[in-house]
Amino acid sequence: MKKLLLTLAIALAALPAAADEGMWLPSLISSRIKDMRTKGFRLTADDIYSINRASMKDAVVLFGGGCTGEIVSAEGLLLTNHHCGYDAIASHSTVEHDYLTYGFWARTRAEELPNERLNVRILVRMEEVTDRLAAGEEPKAIIEAAQAEGTGYRASIEQMYYGTQQFLFVYEQFDDVRLVGTPPSSIGKFGGDTDNWIWPRHTGDFSVFRIYASKENKPAAYSPDNVPYRPRRHFTVSTHGIGEGDFTMIYGFPGNTQEYILSDAVAYVAERSDPAKIAIRTGRLDLISAAQESDPALRIFYAARHASIANAWKKWQGEVLGIGRKRTVETKRDYEQRFAAWAAGQTEYADVVPQLKAEYARIVDPYFAREITSETLATLPARYTDAERAETFFARREPTERALFRYAFRQYADRCPAAYRIEEFDEGVAACGSPEAYADRLFDGVWSGDDTAPADRLKEGIKRVQKQIVDELGTANLRNLNSRRLNELYTAYIRGLRAWDTRRAFFPDANLTLRVAYGSVSGYEYADGEYHKPLTTLDGIIAKDNPAIYDYDIPQSLRDLYAAKDYGRWGIDVGDRRTVPVCFLATNHTTGGNSGSPVLNARGELVGINFDRTWRSTMSDIEFDPSICRNIAVDIRYVLFVIDRIGGAGYLLDEMTLR
Ligand code: ARG
Ligand code: ASP
């Protein structure tokens, strides 16, 4: 009996975190190493993060403040996504040098293109400062002292678990980052918006940059005298590939998750906020698509706007479906009740759940009003610029722009809660007779540029009400349904949860700090009886290829290589066909910001670049469902194949460490 209990205790102690959920702090990764090794990882916690010797963290960068990148050579060569490098690529593209359409490959270092306003950050170290802050040290003093430690150092203090713990992050920031190469959009953005958030996927979503530094290897503003940065560490690239079941680790900068929010907040997202925002965007997308279909110049003009509206629009739809399917609201409610029952006997936590619920009841309306305003009135231009007016197709935009005004006004009128409406708006509607008539009145002045006063008045009203809402919520950090009071209550709630739910593996919500997620290459059951395999190949690209559809019109050189089966060292056998691997699915817990993250194998070698999730996985920002949540990566062998065979830039491979 004793032995049985002992065995049981050991089994429980070794219990892994629920499947592959979690985004873990690198400096605390030793608490996960046992689980990681059980799942196939071959290295140590020190290999992932160390301040005393070079470790993997030295090869991971925060790219452009919102994406991740990885260093792959001793000379500062960097990989990230095409969609992360997009602004840089676009800024160098002209009619004569259309790098977006045709791609770009620097033949020499001198041809690498500098980018104003693009920087990367490498983590020097992170350290918990909860006790120092509690002892009365000033955050500002801690940050300034850290920044004084080195050239180009940037530091910040970030809250974990709603402020239960505070960590200092010290980065070295490099401001001279140059574009080295990019595939044409027909590879880097293959499938466009149609395939965005979709599996099976065939996008070669990568671009290549290089970090430059002073001769002393320190951060420096752009100078022709700068030299390639010599990193402490760069990733070895594996050319052996990966297969279903293989261990994968993602090292990057996930932006924002809300894993611990109450059922009330989930219900708000899935039943009120997302559905409203989806519906509003559906209408905007319809208006823009109609313009795009009617006029080739407008198709191009509206492409970027369409893409950015559609990205979150699709993501929210997946989130709603995922939350409904998983019954997240119900299971969270049940969890809260069980916690509250335990907490009833603890003075510290007894009231926290009812108080959280009361605070949600207080803030949902103002928060919703703010979201509705951002999705409607705030999307409209207050001016058209001279550059816009000079476009030959400017006049042809008029019906679409007017329709967008009328639509936004109607949506705002119908959806914004009464107590938080903008006075100027209601007055305008009353004076003109309807939201549409008021929209026309205001639009006419903005469009002609002759009478922008009514639009400015409305803008003042928007600003005033938004500020009123921020004051009511007590915080300007309104990215998530949040208030100052909520934040305080959550600090207690999470502390209570950790005391009560001792078997749960807690990880702090993503907040654009460096994290490790691990899992494995894995397909999933997409629908009843419909299994999605985790690997795609060049054959799938050829099957989608269609010169008549912009998003699926691949370069002729790719067709030619396929026809000749001329894959060189990048060819693989899948069954009885010779092909090239393209993308793969894995179970890593990721979110926005993880784009461009290195996907590493059990030995810490680079096997892919993360760039997306399947749309129904996007619920993982709130609850990770292991049966359905999958991240999407481009296979590093496809990246190498494109650089080498399509880009003719095989010399870049020479500076990498291939294994
Ligand atoms: N869905 C991905 C992310 O959230 C990729 C977006 C860029 N690609 C696109 N076709 N819009 O960032
Ligand atoms: N595509 C996202 C990004 O750009 C990643 C994701 O949401 O999975 O960071």
C-alpha cells in the first residue's frame, strides 16, 4: 500500500503541464526542463538562458518592436518573417526597383540597405526585482542604473501575474539593421489574405537582415563605417528536417495573452466584443472589396488596408468559435466557483471573485463604448493629404470613402451604449436628420478640404469621451478589458489561485517579454473525420498556382524548378514523389509577436521560422486547447531553397552554420 502511494506521488509530481500549454520565462526555465526533456529536448536550462556564458537567448532578437528574429551567422545575419520586414522592404521599393514584387538580394555587403526607424533588441539579462521594489527602491532608479551599464542599453520593469512579481529586463538595442534579402511577395506572402490563418499553408514568409555595430561591436547609429555585428551566439541551421512527433521549441517575444481572466471577461470577448467588431469589419471589408473589384488601381490602393482589417477580423472569428467549442465560459465559471468555495475560509481571498465580478459589471459598458468608437468613428480620416489628392485615381475613391463614412456613423449610432455617446455626434444626427445625413455633411467638407470644422468638432468630442472612459477605468492600459481596480484584484486572485490550485503549472501572461514555448510537430483533427497532416510541400504550391489570381501567381522560376524537379540538396522524398518541404504545424503556444521566432529542434538547431496560427487556434490567447491549437512555421529547408535556387544568393548560406 505504501509503495503504491509512493508510486502515485511520484507519478503526480512528474505530471506535465496540461499538454504543451505555456510561455515560460527563460530565466526560470529550469522548472520546466524535466518536462521538456521528457518530451525530447536534449539540452540544459543553461543552454537556453545564461548570463555567464553564451546561450540561445543571445541569438534571439525583438525585431522592430513587435516581431521576433534570430541570428544565424557569426556576422550578424538575421532571419525574420516577410510580413515583419514588410515596411522595410516596401520603403525601398519603387517602380524601378520593385522589391515587393520581384524580391531583392544584396550581392555584396555594400548593397545591404539601411533602414531608418528599424531596431533590434537582444536581451542582456532579466532579473526579478519584486523584493527591491517592495523595499522601496524607485523603479526609475533601477532602470537608469541598468541602462548605464552599457552602450545602447535599454531597460524596463515588467509585471508578471498582474504585478505579483516584477522583472527587470535589460536589452542591448541596435539601430543599424540592414535589409539583405527578401523573396518576391508571390513567395513571401503566397496565398495573401485568403490563406492567412489557414492550414494547409504554403507561404515562404521570411526575409533576411543583418545587424551592424561599431568597430568595437557596440550598438551605434547608422554609419557606413559600421561593421557586421559579431554575436555571442548564433543558431546552427539543421538541414535534416523534422517530422510528425518531433520536439519543437519556440524562443521569442509573444505580445499579449489573457489566460487567467474570469468567465465574465471571456463572455464579454466571445459574446459581445468580438461579434460586434467582426460585424462592423465585415461591412467595411465588403465596401473596400467592392471598390477593389471594380478598379485595378483601387485594388492596389486598398490592399494594405484590407489586409490589416482582415487580419484581426479572421482571428476574432476563430477565437469566438474556439471559445464556444471548448465551453471556456462555463468551465471558467465552474473553476471560479470552486475557488470561491475554498477562498470563503481565507480572509485574504474571500471576496476577490465577487469583487472582480462587480468591477466587470461596472466597466464593460464604457469599455465597449471605447471599442466601438475605435472600430467606427476613429477609423475615418480627418483630412485627405495633398499626396492622396495628387493620385490619378483619387476622384474614383469618392464613393467608397463616402460609403465608409456613412457606414461608420450608422454603426456607431446603433451600437454605442447610450451613457457613453459623444454629445457632438448626437447633436449632428439631430440637426441633419440621420447618421447617414450627418456623415454626408461632414464628409463633404473633409473630401473637398473646404470645411473641416464639423469633423474637428467631432474629433474633439471623441477625444473627450475617450478620456472620460480612461478616467473611469483608472488606467490608460486598455489593451484588454481592464481597469486599475481589476488589476489590483487580479493580483490577489492569481496569488490565491496559486495557493489553491497547486497542481496547475502557472506561467505569466505574454507581455512582449522573452519566452520559451515547447511542443511537437503535430497534425490535428480539423473536423469530424478530417485530419490535417502537419507538413506541406512544393506540390501544394503548384496545385494552388494560378496566374489569374494575384495571391497565387508564383514566380516562373519556381514553376521551372518544379518541372525539372531540380531541387538539388533541398529535395526530399515523400512517399514516391520528390519534392521540397514548405510549412509545418506544431503544438507550441504562441501569439502575435511570435512572428519570426526561431523554431528549434531537440538540439537547439533552427528547423523553421514561426509566422502564424490556424484561425481556430487563436483562442489560445485566452485558453489553450491542445486538441486544436497549432502554430504554423515555414520549414527552414524551404527558406534555404528559396535563398539558394530562387534568389541565387547561395553565398548567404556559406556564412551560416548548416548541419
Ligand atoms: N496572421 C499573421 C499574424 O497575425 C500574419 C499576418 C500577415 N499576413 C497577411 N497575409 N496579412 O500576424
Ligand atoms: N501572425 C502573428 C504575428 O505576426 C503570430 C500569431 O498571431 O500567431 O506575430
